Amino acid sequence: MNLLVADLLNIAFLGFLVVIAIAVSYVKDLLYAAILLGAYSVTIALVWLIMSAPDLAITEAAAGIGMTTLMIAVIGKIGRRVE
């Protein structure tokens, strides 16, 4: 991958990570927060992949998918809390 393209993708993904992090702090519904955290995990896995660290990308994707699934299952059991 061209160095300029990789840098632009990193900047775009890191900006998207900041937007997701801010959105998670403002969301009131637990289910939406869990979905946004899953998107955060996928995005950071893509950042690791662009930075030529596929082992970290796979670990982040697996942990993120596992935690997102677990959070959605728990939220389904206890109910969605909107404050």
C-alpha cells in the first residue's frame, strides 16, 4: 500500500474513532452503546491491519466481537435501560 494512502486511511480511521468515542459517551440506550463499542473495535482492528500488525488486528477483532456479543446478550437479559 502506498505510504500516502496508508497515512490518509489512518487519519480517517482515527478521526472516526474519536467520533465513535464521543458518541458512546452521549448515547443513553445501552444497546446502542454496545453496538457503537463494536464499531469502535472493528475500526481499531482496521487501524492495526493498516499498520501491518495482523496479529493484533485479529486479536482485537475477536475480543471486540466476543465482548459486543456478551454485552448485547446481557442487555437482552436485563432489559434496555434508557435514562
